[in-house]
Amino acid sequence: MDGERQKKAKKYEKIKLASGITENAVSAILLFLFVLLGFSKELENYAYSFTSSPYLALLIFVFIIGLVSYLLSFPVDYIFSFRLEHKFGLSNQKFIKWVEENLKSLAVGIVLGVPILLLFYYFLLNYELWWVWFGCLILVYSVILAQIAPVVIFPLFYKFHPISNENLKEKILDLCTKVGFKVKGVYVFNMSKTTKKANAAFTGIGRTKRIILGDTLVTGFTEDEILTVFAHELGHYKKGHIKKNIMFSIGSTFIMLFVLSVVYSTLLPVFGFANRWDIAALPLLALCAGVFSFLTKPIGSYISRRFEFEADRFAIKLIGNFDVFKSLMEKLAFQNLADEEPGRFVEFWFRSHPSVKRRIETGKKYFNSLNILQETAVYPGSGVRP
């Protein structure tokens, strides 16, 4: 990117980061004050005025908090999501469509979240080791969700169709055969209906695993660049990142729930709650979960960046062309208005992907090392050791 585009990208990233941190911090403070000043207890009493069932009272309690949160956050989302994306030329969405998509996301969240909420409260109400049972539930639920998301949930938001470019399709299938990957489908989705950004992803597990390419990627990049993106996604599969992520998620989930159970039990009497299942105390548990997630975020970010580097190396070796990889990274940064070189602390704490500059530098070193190994194989007496 030229100097002006780089400045624009840094400004965009800075605003997104600052608004995200500020919004989360304000939400945490308001939640803390909501519990500390007794409003949570008053809302619980209000919910119980309609019913004697703790489960119905919980739904009323959560509905009111959710409604107030949605109304308060809507102007913020409008400014720092809808307006910001348009200001920096990254969005294709009309306001009405943006509202429709938000409401659709909210509806899907309610459908998926209410059963989890009720089961969580059942475990909290009936089991001392509620966190073990809830952790098992999350594990099962995550596996089921990973299987149904590509065929049930994603189509609610985007239209998917098999890739139509026969020449590109044949090259993709050749790559799959080369690495022994049985793909259920390579799909293009209408990413352009909402954004001008480009992306691709590996989704699903088992019979629903597939690689999806945004139409902005298919129409705006060369076939070699698209193949490199595809090879990168294949790298995630071949390097076992999906399974490793699942194992990491299992371990981290149970650790988090155990820590939360200890901290939550310790704080209950401090805030004047008698029982862990007091509905008014649940915002305190949510606050603890948010703080824990923020403090441990660098761990997940570090693992994710390592996986991205591994997938990059896999793609470079499979395609055998660093110049194409470099061109791909630069074009993605330009189209997505990504900061090519964010601050080290920002990347360490918040970024799930390495910076474009680091990916290119690391990719170049790896490509050069492959050439050295090849030369050593051809000229074994050269003195260069693999």
C-alpha cells in the first residue's frame, strides 16, 4: 500500500480497537455497578413477581437486561460498525439491510442461546460441580454446532454455490488430490452483499467440512492467488489445526469454568448473595467470565498466530511460488484495509493473525530455506547442511 493507504489503514484499525476496548470496559463497569448498587437484586424480585418458577424468572431477567443492552449498544454499533465501514469505503450495505442482518443474528442467537442458558441454570441449581456438567454440555454443543453451521446457519446469511470456474475448480481438486484431502465441496458465497473485504475459511467437521471462498476473493484475485488461499486453508487441515483447536478449547473451557467457580463462590458473600443460583448474582458471574477472557486472550491469540504461520509455510511449499504469496498478502491488506505493521503489543494481545509484514518476512525466509535444501540435495558436497 502507498503511504496514504497505510495511514488510512492505521487510522481505521486504531478506531476499531479503541472503540472495542472502550465498549467492553464501559459494559464491564456498568455491569459491576448494576450488581454493586443492588439493581440486580431489584430486577430479580421484579422477575419473580410474574412467576414462581426460577427458570421463567431467569428468562424474564435476561430478557430485560438483553433488551436494555441492545438499545444502549445500538447507537454505538451504528457509529462504529455501520458508519465506520462506510466512511472507510469497506461496506456495500444499506442501513435497512444492516438492521435486518442484526435482527436476524439476534434471532439466531436467541434460538441457540436459550436452551444453553436454561441447561446452564439447571446445572447451577442442582449440582455442586456445575462447571463440570456445563463444560461437557459446551463440548457436545460445539461439535454439533460445527457440523450444522455450514448447512443450516451460514445459509441464513449468505447464498452458497459450488465454484463455477471449471479451470480453477480443476486446479483446486488437483491440490486436494496431491495432499490427500477429501473435500465435500468448494463453495463461493456472496460476501459482497455486505462488504468489499475478501476472505476464505475452512468450516465444518466430518461430512459437512468444506472450504468457502468469498465472491470478492474469486473476482478480485488471480487464479494463482486464489489457489494460494486455498492451499493455506488446506494447511490448517493437514497440520491438524482443527483438532488441535478443539483440544485447546476443551482444556481452556474446563480451566476457565473451574477458575470461575472458585472466584464466583468467593465473591458471592462479598456482594451479599447467599446462593450461587441466585439469579441476581449471575451478572457477577458474567463479569468474571469477561475479565478472565480478556486476561487470557493473548494465549489464544498466540496459538492462532502460530497456526497461521504453519498454514502459510504449507501453502508456500505446496504452491512453490513466494511471489504469488507476497502478492496475495499485499492485495488482501489493501482490500481489507489492514494495518500491515501494527504495534507489537496490539498484535500480541488482540490479533489472531500475524501482521502482513511479518507473514511476508517469515514466508520469504521459509521459501529461501526450501531453496537451500533443494540445492543441498542437488549438490551434496556444497557444505550446506539441511
